[in-house]
Amino acid sequence: MTKEVTQKLDQISLLDRAYRAATNNEFFFNQGCGDYEYLEELISIYNAIPIPKNIDIKWQESRTLLGLEMTSGTFVSSANKFLPSESKIAYVRKIMPVNASKDTPIVIHFPGTGDEGFKRREFFLAVPLAKKGIGSIILEAPFYGERRPHQQNGMYIREASDLFKMVHCMFEEGRSLLDYLDQQGFKKVVTTGFSMGGVLSVMTSFNHHLVSGTVPCVTPHSPHPVFLEQTLKDAINWDAMWKTLPTEFKTPQDYLAKYFDLSDMRTFPRFRIPSEVEVIAATHDAYVPRLSGEILARELNANDVTWVDGGHVSALVLYSNVVRQKIQQVCERI
């Protein structure tokens, strides 16, 4: 069963393609394949996921504005040994209603590919949700924003292995944040994110008892179709991948596919599925194929998928009201 949210826009995936065309002067993985030994270690880590590490969040002084309380914080990444020096400190922003209590629902917002800083998630999601009585914690991704390595150009990660480090370390940071909220006495916690952020929201919800609901938006079941089949395959420096390819592999595609399988939600380790799920997907997504969204919904035991009549890039900007509505519905049900 599916729900369709329509708007008078024809083939809005053209915006996805236009976005890629506007950024096609840069490529991912210009330094090639990267840290092969780390990727082999990652297989062992995912086969025996460790318990979350405790974190000590250093909160700055809160600011109160229009009935909302905003606080920025930092903590040492719970997977900092895998990260470059610029990425070892994690940055978070907390946005709460001023009358928040331990019974206030809290949403952890994971970032998508290219989402640097807090502004988009703050403006489109966290602030409007706080006005509805729902708190938020927004996490900055390693390799992005304040955590971007000095030699990296924008969102374009230099080595393929850095993409896996990004996801792995956010998974660990997310679980540590959930432990922190658990220790603080919060009971109603939801995870969400767009694209890669949605993948992280599902991964953490599978592996922490505190998560009661998850709302992944335009989220693939695996990075495989996104980077190897859809628009982003044209954004990879395949020449650099070929030049640094380990001898164990026939092609760079084989190299990426092996490790992308670690983040396939059909086989990713889990000990639970959250009780409340809302999956949002786009009908004209040039990055995430329709079948991939359907597979994700099936793995989450979702009763239905909310399909917005648009593309990947437009989902947050044009349909943020739908995303907020689904988050609010999940918060009301937990």
C-alpha cells in the first residue's frame, strides 16, 4: 500500500539532474580507493558490533528565541581513531521547546550527502518541530562543515574509504548520542534523515533499544544503486580508482560493491526493529530508484510508503511539511 502526495510538477527529477550538472566540475574519490586495511577491519566490526562508547557533551550557553531553546555542543567522536584530526570532534545542535521535560519527544537528525552545517535541517525541520513541542538534536557529519579536512574540496570526499569512515563513525556517534539521551532520562526518541542520513537513522534504530520510531526520507536500502547505478556514478573519479585499485579486485565497481554490501539494510546487523516507522520516497528520484525505497520499507516492516511527487533534491525543500507531519505522527504514537 502506498500514499501519494502530489504537486503540479512534471518530472521534477530534472532538478536532480540539473543539480548534478551544476556540480559536475568536481568528483568524489579524486585520491582513489583509499585505506583498504580499514575496510577489511570494518567487516569484522560490523560482524561483532561493539557496545556504544560513553560521550561527554560540552554544551555552550543556551539561547532562547521565540519560545525555543537552542544549544550547540561538541564531543570527542566515539570512533575518533578512524578519523582525520579535523573530524575527531563531533558537533551537535540541540533545539528544544522552552518547556521541555523528560517526556518531550526528541528527534536525532542525521545528515545526508553534501549536507554541511545545521541550517537546512534547522530551518526546515527542527525549528518548526520545536514549535510543535518536539525536540531535536542535529549531528554534523565527519568530513563535512566544521569537521571537513583542510585539503578536501567541499563535499567531495577524497578517498573512497573516507565515505565508509563517515557512515561508520556517524553510526557509532549516533548510538553514543542515544546512550546519552537514555542516561538523561529521555524515553521518546525518533531518528530521521535524508538519503545517507536516512540510512544512518535506520542503522541506529536497528541497534539501540531507545529508538521507538524512525522516519527515513528518500533513503536507499543500500549505497549500491546510488553510487553504481544512478546519477552519482557519473560523479566518481573512476580513473583515480583504477590507478589505486587493490590487486584483489577486478574493477573499482567490484571494490565499492563489496563494501557497500556492509550497509545493505537487508543484511545489516539488527537486534530489533522500531515499533513506529514512516518511510518517505520520491516518485522521480534520480539518485534512489523506486525499488530501493520499497526494499527499505519492507525491511522496516512499514505498512506503507508515502510517495512525494518530486525528486531527491526537492524532497526537503518542497516537501518538508510532509516530513514534519510524518515525524510528528510518529512522535504522537510512541
